[in-house]
Amino acid sequence: MSEDGVRETVIAKAARAKEAARRLAYLPTNVKNEALLAMARSLEERTPFILEANAQDVEAGRAKGLSRALIDRLLLTEARIAEMAEGLRVVAGLPDPVGEIVSMWTRPNGLLVGRMRVPLGVIGIIYEARPNVTVDAAGLCLKAGNAVVLRGGSEALNSNLAITRVIAKAATAAGVPDGAIEFIDVTDRAAVNVMLRLNDYLDVLIPRGGAGLIKTVVENATVPVIETGVGNCHVYVDKDADLAMAEAVVINAKCQRPGVCNAAETLLVHQDVAEAFLPSAAEKLRERGVTIRGCPRTQELVPWAEPATEEDWATEYLDLILAVRVVASLDEALDHIYRYGTKHSEAIVTNNYSSARRFVTEVDAAAVYVNASTRFTDGGQFGFGAEIGISTQKLHARGPMGLKELTTTKFVIFGEGQVRQ
Amino acid sequence: MSEDGVRETVIAKAARAKEAARRLAYLPTNVKNEALLAMARSLEERTPFILEANAQDVEAGRAKGLSRALIDRLLLTEARIAEMAEGLRVVAGLPDPVGEIVSMWTRPNGLLVGRMRVPLGVIGIIYEARPNVTVDAAGLCLKAGNAVVLRGGSEALNSNLAITRVIAKAATAAGVPDGAIEFIDVTDRAAVNVMLRLNDYLDVLIPRGGAGLIKTVVENATVPVIETGVGNCHVYVDKDADLAMAEAVVINAKCQRPGVCNAAETLLVHQDVAEAFLPSAAEKLRERGVTIRGCPRTQELVPWAEPATEEDWATEYLDLILAVRVVASLDEALDHIYRYGTKHSEAIVTNNYSSARRFVTEVDAAAVYVNASTRFTDGGQFGFGAEIGISTQKLHARGPMGLKELTTTKFVIFGEGQVRQ
């Protein structure tokens, strides 16, 4: 397709989404919920159609030599489709954030001024080869009254086309305006570049995927972006920690699912408890297949630990590797986190009130924990019911984003003829 | 200065601000308030020094042939400096948004999860030749716990340098970390370009100024931007309007201060009341020096009205000009606003419950009014005590931005050793 052709196609779809967004903004909750349930039913009913499309992607992926991990992300099964449908049912059951009056007050001149929660409008989602994102994002955007323009990775094109065809049709039949769920079926990278600068049509872009994708979007977009991304998370074991608790938290934060952004990458240990804590905790980690890269003091206490380099402190391994550093004080731990952290999730294990308070106050991160695993940074775990991603920026949304983060507010003002003096 | 030199200078200042921001984030409220009061006192005490610097700018501006309006914006007087000082005292008196627990809840596993309000970090403000912005922005950013990197227009360089020297010195003496208020004294436009991409140092950029400046920032920044800007605002006089009220609202919205973004630019009138309303309202507007550009029906009712072109509907005049259109229905008014509005401030005048409700629900704008002038879209008028600007985007902040809009939240999580299953 020519560059102009790509541009025209993307704009045509975005324009349909924008048109849909106007009515979607005040579509009654029960219509949205019925649509979500109908989408779930359709996904289940059309499972063979979706699996057939997915088989083409998987076959092409294998022929292209995609890694086993990528093929696994791409692969759909009956169970996975049922999970996607279940996700939509969960979203249908969540409270509708739209229309909520967040606050309202009366001014001395009698004006009643309030903030009303309203949809963002049209949300662009740029993601990689995970067909489940297609359903999750479409469901959450719809519930929050937004139109969505989806652009998934080319490896999952057939799967995504099949899925969006099924869910968009079900949504429309249930009374959702045509265009509410648009999928960009242009695999050319140029389509992404067009989306990045489509300020007249898109209100927000949310990239979901690896560091390369996020960087491209942040660096080139003129449409406002919600950045999701990297987590170089720390667990700090304070001198006053319950060491059994510390061990459980560290093991969980590192091992429970090492490939995700809220897993811990560096362990900081106060020097006063290093000897009592590190050798045995390290052993338990080793039993779970964890490699340790330690500072000199760590290597003294854990002889099998590899030496940590400057680079290790800054690395998000996403793997069974843990950097370990013994620190002289809480201040040194705070400095380390300030210097190397990515402001995602940081935890202290301590029974000292003042250390806990300082850690919570002074650490600048999306989620700051006392005596709990960093792995809880997740919309579901926080009680949001579902999440569209974890924001690592400070503007608009920080940390796990649920339905409310897919809305904005408008001021509504009720007067009796007031004019400004 | 060479391009590298500009870059180095800007980065050095931004780095100082970032260092300051770390401590500023949890600086006690009383220290911040004392600093604001000290800054106010210093401004007053050093008035002669500031006026001297300002005189240089004004003289240079006159020599360069700046318009009278620009010179007026640039000019400082003893009274204007006193006003700036008073503004700082008002900010000192406002509640500190930092540290507020916005909400907190307990999860089934016993984790206590809350959102704590925290500063954004380092805020870059890019503005034109208004020295009062220097003081306003510095005061608001400081109160919300942010460091600020200011880059004002070159025409006000001497004034801004004098002002920042005075207030930064007073702030530091009161216990605010050095670097909390940084001013970029490089007039080269390259300095702005460096700021736009300083993601490692700046958390947010807020451009304040004309459409050209805003466009440059939005199109070239990789740092997240809060867009402030254009207002093509409408007043719609419904068929069920109180016509005396409608007249007062329209006159106020157009004439009270025509050069600002919340002034009305287009009047829409329902055809059923056009004859009763337009001729007399137009006459009153004419008495106030307003030129009318009308649709054909308007021209029938107001023979002296000029014809409106398609361009008029889309124009933010910022002047005593009003576009007027007679519409057949509320729907036609809503369509007009959807098509030509800039989502800033929109008003309906009506006593019809259903029309009012539809207008509030269906109009997508930062501020939607029933029976009041659009001129109220202002932080002071809404009761925020002060404002840093009016956001016209949907992300993070929409409408007038007070202290809270200069903050973000972080999740704080208190556990007793919880790990994720």
C-alpha cells in the first residue's frame, strides 16, 4: 500500500471511531453492559472461526522462526478464548465510571460548580502480538465510553481481525454505535506513524509492549501518550525487618513471575542484618533457580554469587537473576533506589515505624510498599477488577490503570443568569 | 552561544531542579509557606531593582517596535509588583495538596492500599513576555512541591532575571532547596528545543502563550505536555430561555474581557426566539462596540450585521466581534458546537429542564454552563484560589488548573508480609 493509501485507511478508521465516540460518551450503562455480554457470547460461539484464523498466524510465525515464547503469546486455545470472554463479563459487572459527579460545590455568587466524569474520547492502543489485548482493551474502552482504535502486531493480524470482526459485530447488534471498535489492518509500520500524529482524531495513545515500542511512541507521538513500561523494582530489607517475612517477600517478588514489570530486580540489605539474612535467603533463591549478582560484601556472605557491575543495578532482568547489595543505612538504600529505580514499585521490609514512614514519604514511585511483595502492583490485585496497563508516567494516571483512568472530567456549572463582574 | 553550549546550560539548570525536587517533594508545608511569604516580601523590598531591569526591557521593546499591547504586558509598575507579591501570599494561604490520602481501602488479603497525592516533580514552563507568569508559576509550583524550570520570552529577559534572582534567593534563605526555581537565561530558541526533549529531567511541560507557541511545543515535545489554549466558545439561546437573562449572559460573555480564551465568539439562537431576542440584543452589543457577523436569518433580523463566512464559525476573534447563527433546534446547536467548538467553554441559556440536561450531557468541553457566562472558566472563579492555566486537553487536567493539577498520586501499600499467590 502506498504511503498515502496507508494514511487514508488509518484516517478513515479513526474518523469512524471519532464519530462513534460522540454518541458512546453518553450511551446508557445497560446498553454497554449488554454489549459486553453479547461480545463475550460471540467470542465463545465463534471460537472455531477465531482458532482457524489464529492457526494461520501461528503457522506463519513458526515458518518465520518466531521464538517459542512469542508463539506461546500468539497461540489461542478454546480455554484462552473462554478466558477472554470471562474478562468481558467481569468488565460488564464493574461500576460505570461515566457520569459520576466527582465533586460539586457552590460559589459565593450562587454558581454550582461540579466535576463530572466523562470518557476520554478516542483511545489508540498500539500493541504487539498478544491477541488477548485486543479483547481486553476493547472491553475496557467500551465500558468507559470510549471508542478504540486498535493496532496490534502484524504476527497476530489474522487472529486480531477475526476477533475484532466478532466483537465489533456483537457490539453493534447490541446498540453500540458503529465504529466504536476499529482495528487497523495495515501491517505497514507507516500505519503506526500516522496514528502517532493523529491529534484531530485520537485523544490518547496507550502503547503496550516492549521498551522499543514504548520508546518509538513516546519519541514520535504528538497525540498525548500514557507511557507504560519498565520496572526496575527493589526490595529493601531494613535492619529492623522480620527476616522470615523478608525472605518470603523477596522470594515472591523475584520468583513468582519473573518476566513481568513488577517483579523485583535488586535486593538491598541493611548491613546489620546481612549476615543473618543473606546466606539463607540466597540459598532459598538458588533452590528456585535464581542467579545472584552481588556487591563485594554480598559475595563474602554468598560465595557462589557472581560479581555485580554498575550495569546490573540498572537492569530490568525479567528473568531469574537478582542483583544484591548490602547498604550501610536506610539513606543509602533510598539513594540507590533514587539513582537506579524506574519509579515503578519499591518495597521496604521493616518493623521500624520511622523507617517505614520515611520510605513511604521519600520514595518516588508508582507503588511504594511496606511489608508486601512488589508483585501486587496490578489492577486486579488493587481491586480495580481489570486493568488496561500500568502507567509509569506521572501525568494523568500512575500505576495500574482501571476504568477510571480511561476517563477525564468536565466542569458542569449551573447558574441562574450569573455574569462575571 | 553554540548549540552544545545551550544544551549544557539548559541541562545544568534542569539537573539542579531535579536534585531540588527530590527534597521539595516532602518539604514541610510551613517551610513552603514561609518561603512564599518571604518571596512576597522580597519582591516588594526589591521593587526598585526589578523596575530598573524592567525599564531596560521596555526601552529595548520600544526600540524594537513592539506593539503597544505587548509593551503593556511587559511593563511592570510598583502596583503590579505588589499584585504579584499579593498573589504569592494567596498561594501561601491555600491548603497544601501534598500528602493528602485521596482514598484508601483494604483488600481481602488484608493489604491496605491507598493513593497519596505527591508532586509531579520538575515542571517546565515555557511562556511569552509576561513577567507576572514568572512569579505565579514559581509560587504555585513551589506550594505543590515541584521544582520549576522557567523559560520566558526574550523581550522580558532582564525583568525575569531580576525577579527570579529575588524570589529564588528569598526561597533558599527560607529553607527551600537550591535549584527549586530555575530560570533559563538563554534567549536562543534552541533552549526551548532542548527543554522539549529533556525527559530525563522534566516531568511535565506547560506552555503558556499564543497558538504558535503551543503548537510548537505540542508538535516537538517528547516530555508530556499539558496543552493550554484556544477557546472558540459559544452561547446558545434556547427557545425556552429567559430572554433578559440571555441578553445579560451574551453581553458579559462577549464584552467583559474579549481578549481572553473564555470569551464567547459565536452566539447561537433558536429560531423560535430569534425575532424576539436578536434585534434588541444586537443593538445592546452594538452600543458596546461589537461587530456582528451573521447567518442570512440573522442579517434579516439585524440589517447592519455583516455576513458570516464558514471561517467565522471557526474563528477565535479575541476581539469585539461576534458570529451569530439562528438554528432550527437544540440538535442543530449541538451539531454546530461539535463541529466548530474547541472544547473549551460552552453555555446554554434555557429554563427547559430537558434541554439543559441534554446540553450538559452531550456537549464535550472543559466547562459546560447552564444559565451563566462562559467567562467564569477560571481557577479563581471556580474557587481554586489561583490557577496555572486552563487546560484544553483531556489528559491529566481539564479546564482551570489549580494546585491539585500540579500533583500526581502514588499508591502506598501497607502489608504484614503478604505475598502474591
